[in-house]
Amino acid sequence: MKVVNLRQAILQAWKERWSDYQWAINMKKFFPRGATWDILNLAEALLEQAMIGPSPNPLILSYLKYAISSQMVSYPSVLTAISKFDDFSRDLCVQALLDIMDMFCDRLSCHGKAEECIGLCRALLSALHWLLRCTAACTERLQEGLEAGTPATGEKQLALCLQCLEKTLSSTKNRALLHIAKLEEASSSWAAIERCLLKLGEVLANLSNPQLRSQAEQCGTLIRSIPTMLSVHSEQLHKTGFPTIHALILLEGTMNLTGEMQPLVEQLMMVKRMQHIPTPLFVLEIWKACFVGLIESPEGTQELKWTAFTYLKIPQVLVRLKKYFHGEKDFTEDVNSAFEFLLKLTPLLDKADQRCNCDCTNFLLQECSKQGLLSEVHFAILVGKRTADRDPQLKSSENANIQPNPGLILRAEPTVTNILKTMDADHSKSPEGLLGVLGHMLSGKSLDLLLAAAAATGKLKSFARKFINLNEFTTHGSGESTKTASVRALLFDISFLMLCHVAQTYGSEVILSEASSGEEVPFFETWMQTCMPEEGKILNPDHPCFRPDSTKVESLVALLNNSSEMKLVQMKWHEACLSISAAILEILNAWENGVLAFESIQKITDNIKGKVCSLAVCAVAWLVAHVRMLGLDEREKSLQMIRQLAGPLYSENTLQFYNERVVIMNSILEHMCADVLQQTATQIKFPSTGVDTMPYWNLLPPKRPIKEVLTDIFAKVLERGWVDSRSIHILDTLLHMGGVYWFCNNLIKELLKETRKEYTLRAVQLLYSIFCLDMQQVTLVLLGHILPGLLTDSSKWHSLMDPPGTALAKLAVWCALSSSSYKGQASSRQKKRHREDIEDYISLFPVEDMQPSKLMRLLSSNEDDANILSSPTDRSMNSSLSASQLHTVNMREPLNRVLANLFLLISSILGSRTAGPHTQFVQWFMEECVDCLEQDSRASILQFMPFTTVSELVKVSAMSSPKVVLAITDLSLPLGRQVAAKAIAAL
């Protein structure tokens, strides 16, 4: 008999009662070649014929089961065919379909093309929808049966449905395929699943059988977990110390008080996510670091900076962190738990109280309560507990005459706002009133308090801008009396000194305005950029900025030499400040040539510093640049002149607030001269205020190689388990001196020497925080130079063994994630260092499809199969094609180029025939990428991994899990979903 179509062939088999294997042989005779069975819809045709009557046809069903077992039909075609059946009233048919699904639902696979694997995902989603509809229908019928008094049949049917549903969902592989299907299909498909779940929940609520209800709830939980199956991480509950958070807070409080809050908040959150830190312990570590900072900060400005950081900035940081957590109430509970833990650290708190002369914790609790971080009930309980635990001797030893810094800082914050308002007024209307305000700011430690409060609350730039405007206003005077002239001179002097002090204490970028074309640059900005000595800035004493109009210089020299004191009326102070350098050169030449005696020099220097201290500052700024250029035997008179200018003038005829201004002037001069005095081995005794004005300067031990200092300081930090602020400053100096590559390379060598597991993990946490000194540049060096060097040189592979290899992989991933998510500006300390030229990275790491980098060509030439990377077009998918290219990521960014090349290198290592510690390292690197992954940031560093790497990775036993595949592919792209589906379906 000649068979016309599939239906006829099935009917003939049924009529003639062929056995299943006989049917299969004859089918292949009827359809010898051409279309596959799936294209002919064999599964659907068999089911259609089998389900014609009230009960299924067992013979035709046996054909279908044989077809499934012998892989004549694919799983997607069977699942699609089953999901089209919707007459759930036919119990025997439904039962037969559930039996068929039970055959293979926990061992689905597909080894075909990527499109077929996506087809499996879609078919599984349809089958899940069908199972849910079937379960709901069975439940409804069971309830009807209960009412009619025949529950047994319905319960058996429902149990079968739930069993099949549970078996399907308990497979992680199936849930991963459903995850892809959810992203691949229209949102309405998943919405239909959710509607079925809701309906099922309502129906099951009335079910009396607790076992079936529990089984159904478990299935519902598994389905709801599918969309979020990548974002579940276990937190580290067994650990109590987190040195990275501690070091980050210390670094920020010591070196970056003026930094914007948001980058700090994001960095802290990133560390919390990467290290899976529970929120209460995370907040506790922040407080612990703050108290350590308060205790160890040097007396003076640094102490005030730390107090402002702890009491003004950190509460605001926590307010912003609260937005990252779901549920405000939960976060306040976590903050309360953190404080409860903190109060158990009584020795730490008592030490801080002793240092600050007050109950530090009480001030902090009040501030947190005010910011809404603690409820009133918790606040009262915590205050009571601290009062009870506090050392009673502390209360009696508190000095009532010394006001505690926390109280002063909290009061200084509203004062800053008031001063900013005062500075907004028209200066010409009441200059005397303004002078009174500024004079009050100069007394005692008021200025440093106000500046610290302004810096911690982000108002310092605005503060500096107001003083620049005031300084600009006072440069000219017309038709003024002697009194008006002296007020103008004082306003100029105080604003100039304050701005110098701000620039030296908080960095010159706080002073600089945003450059806008057409606007004239204010005098102070011009002077600071061209004439003010700073760390790492070498000035040329012969620069045109030090050589103004000669007639102005001559008149200034005559004024300084002939007058008994400086004139004030009609004085253009900015011109005098710019002319003083050339005037000093004339005076020095005259002194060296014997034209002027030492007594005349004394009179001149007294004139310079007698009325306004700014002139002395400008004079010393030039002298510092001048001394650098002189030989050893030529420096004496210049240094003597600096000594003369540094000492105060004991005279009755000085202007208001002279002593206060001299204190600030000496602090400025000491900072200016520090470098040059060290280089010339000279000492100048600046009048002391009893406080070390430069506590973190010149910390390196003399006559010792810097590599020794680096290894020594890192060994101490590692042994101790945390970084202190002094170590941070030494490490920053070493980074500045040795350069990023030297610094990073030597610290990585120290890490790779460590063989104790506990210490390697601690080293990673500490190194990450140390690298935050300049994370962007360190990451480029680590991923672009150091790692490729270790991975491509077989003589170094032994150093990548566990535990140091695991630790290095972790560190590399943390640095890569931090740098790729960092959107802020480089801080002032980073700007001082040489920034790598983008062009250098483009020539070093070209990322074109047809032109692999030098590194890649080198690798492929070492392989037996040189075509793996050198001819990407020969392969079905370009070996370097990655999600970043489909997202059109800017490849001119050095970090993007470095990451793209690192992942090409990883891909080549996985595809090579040589295994070793380097392949193990790649596995650890990828595992850490997956471990640190956040579901919404999948496009961060893994987007640079070539799609072809996925199939290589799943061959590594530790990486062959569905969750890993989902994690390492970009599922927002159709190609990413195809690659993931193909890899998972083949597992």
C-alpha cells in the first residue's frame, strides 16, 4: 500500500496492529529521506490520533513513547503537542499525557542548533502553563467531587499533576531554560503563568489535604524563584571583621573628606555585595572604623576633620545607603543591631571618650536619631545601655573647660550656612560688619572647625567661591579714607590667607572654578595655579608670571625700602602680590652685591609682613622656587630671607587680628617650605602653635630602599589585619614615588608568596582597599600587564596555585568590577599622578575583529592549532564576538580594551590543549565573576567575554551548572540567550 501522508501511515499501523519497533521500521520505509519527523509534526499527529476517543489509544501511545525513546521526535515537539490538549475533563487522556511527560521531564536535552535549543525553552514554558492549567482544573474537579461525595479519583489525578510539576521544576536545568524562555517570549506569556499561579492559590486554599497543598505551595515558590534565580547569595554570617570596609572608611576620612558622597556610597555597597556582608555587620564596621579614626587622628586639623567625617558625613552616607535597602523599617532595625554590637566594644568606646573628652556615642546616637536612622525607642534604650556600661572614671576626668570636638562640629555646621548667607550680601555696604565676622572665624580653632564642617557637608567649594569673590572685590579701592583702606586691606589679607589654607588642607581643586570661556579668571585662582608651591608641583622662578611690569616693581621696591611702613590707601593688593617676586629678586641681588645691609633687609621684610601677611606668602612662594634652582653655596641669603619673613613682627602699629593672621601665615609658609627644606637639608624654626601642622608629611624612613619599606608595611598591615591612617599615608607616598606598575606589581608578588589560606583572603581584602588609593590606574596595570604576564609565562604558572591563585583571581574581579562601575572623577591625590595616555592602551591592546592584539597573536602562534584565534572568520561564530560589541561599548576607554583582551586571553586558555595552574586560575576568576554578580549589572565585565567561551567553560566540571551559564551570558541579547540555551540544553 502506498502511503499518502503521515495520518494514513499511523492509521494503517493501528489497523494492522504493528508493534512499536515494526512501526518505526515501516515509517522509515514510507518516508526514506527529506524532511525530519519534527517538520512533519510526527509527535502532534500521533497525539491527535491517540486522543480521539474518551480514553487514549494505547497502541498509538506506545508508538509515541518509542519515538521519544529512540529520539525520532525531539522533546520540544512532544512538549508543544502536549500543551495543545485542553480537554481536562477526560481524566484518562490527561493521565496518559502526564505519564508521557514523566518519562523525560527531568532529563530534557537538545544537541542541535541554537534555534532548536531556544525552541526547547519556549516549549517548556508552554508545557509549564499547561501543567498549571491542568492542576487548577483537577483541583476544581476535586472540590466538585468532594461536594458529590467521590473524592478519591480527583485526589489521585491532582497528585499526578503535582508530581509531574514538581519533577519538572525541581531540576535547576529546567528552571534555567524557563528563565531564558521568560526573557525570550513576550511578557504576556509569563503574565499568563502568574495568573495561573494566583488562580491555583485561590483554589488550593480550600483544599483539605495538607500534603497536596504543601506540594502545590512548593511548586509555586519554585516558579516564583525563576525570574530571580541569579540574585540569591548567602551572607557571611560566620565572620565578624571586614577589613575592606574598615580601610575604605579610614582612607576616605583621612584623605578625601571633601569627596562627593555618592561615589563613597556606591563603593561601600559594591564591597558589601562582593563580600556578601550582612547589613548590621556592615554598619558596625563603618562605626568601628570611625571610632578608630577618632582615637588615632593626630591633634589639630586632622582631629577636627575626623570628627566632622564621623558626625556629619557618615550619618548622611547612611541616609543614602538606606535607599538601597527594601523597607525603611528593616534598615533602622539593622542600624539598631549595629549599635547594639558596637556598645559591646566598651574598651574602644571608652578610649574614644577619653580622647574626645565627652560621651562620643551619645552624640552619634543623637545625630542618627535626628536623621531618622534610629527610632526613639531604640535611641532611649541604647543611650541607657551606654551610660550604664561607660567607665565611671571618664565622667569625673572630663575637663569642663575644654569643649569637646563633636559638640563643636555639630554646632559649626549651621554656622557655615549662616556665614555663606552673610557672604552673599553686598560687600560694599557693610565691610566693617563682614570684617567682624571674619575676625571671629580666625580666633582659636574656629577656622579649622568651620572648614571641616563645610568639607564634610559638601559646602567647601561654595565657601571657597565666596572668599574668592570677596578677595576679587578688595583688589581695587577708589576714593577711600585711611579707615576704609585698612578694612579693605584686612578683607583682602584674610580672604587670601583663608584660601591658601583651604588649598593646602583640602586640595587646590576645591578652589578652582569650572572653566567657562569669556569669563576673567579671578586673581587668586591665577596666582594659585602659577605661583603657589604644592606637593608634586615644580615652579620656574623665571616664569613670566613672576616678571610683571618693571615700573610697578620699581615703585614697590622703593616703597619697601624707603617707607617706615606700607601705605594702604589706593593700594592695588593683587598687583603688589604679583610684583613682590620680582621686587624680592632685586632686593636679594642688592644684598648679595653689598648694596643693602642686613638691617635694611630686616626693615624691608618687616614692611612686607607688617600690614598684610599675603605679601609675605607671595614672597616666600617665589623664594621656594628660587632656592630649588641655586647651588649649595648660593642658598644662604634666600633661606635667611625666608626666616625673616616667617617670624612675627613685634610692633604697636599693626592692623587688627594680626596675631591670628600670623598663625595662619606660618602654617601656610611651613607647608610651602617643607619640600625645599628637606631637599636642601635646612631647618627653619616656624613659630609653634603647639600642634603638628603637618602630621602625615615625611613619613618614609631615610636611607632605606622603597621596595623594602613597601614589603615591610604590607607585612605589618597583614599581620595586624587592618590598615591604620599612618600606613595609608605611607602607601600613598610609595605609590606616588614608585608609580602604579611598581606599586601594584610588588604588592601582587607579596600576595603570591602567601601560602596560608586565612591570610591570603585577608590580604585580598586589604589589597583591594589599598588599591582604592588609585583604583582606575591600578586595575589597568593589574588586568592589562600583570595578569597576562602571569598567564602567558609557563615559568610563572606555579605561583598561581591555590591559595594565592584563588586570592589573586578574587582581587582581579573585585578591581575590575569596581573600576567598571566607577563613574566619579579622580580625586585630587590621583590627579597629581601621571594619568596613562589612552593612545598607549589603544596601540597596546587593539580590539578589532580581524586584527587580534599582539598578545593574542603570540598566544595562537604557541598553539598547535594556530587558527583558534588568528583567523576568527573561519569559525561559525567570530571567536572574539562579545556582548560588548553588540551593545556598542566605547572601546576607546582603556579599561574596556584591557577587559576585552583579558577575556580573549581567557578564551584562548580554555580552548588550548595545555592544562595547568593557569587554567585553574581562569576557573577561579570566572567563579568569582559569578559569585559577585548582581542580576541587574550583568553587562559589567562579563559583557567582554566572547560568546564562544561559554561552550569551552561548561567543559570544566566546576563550571558546568545551569546557573553559571545564565550568569556568564548576557541574556538581554537574543544571541546571548541562544548561546545560554545551547550550553544549558547540552548539559
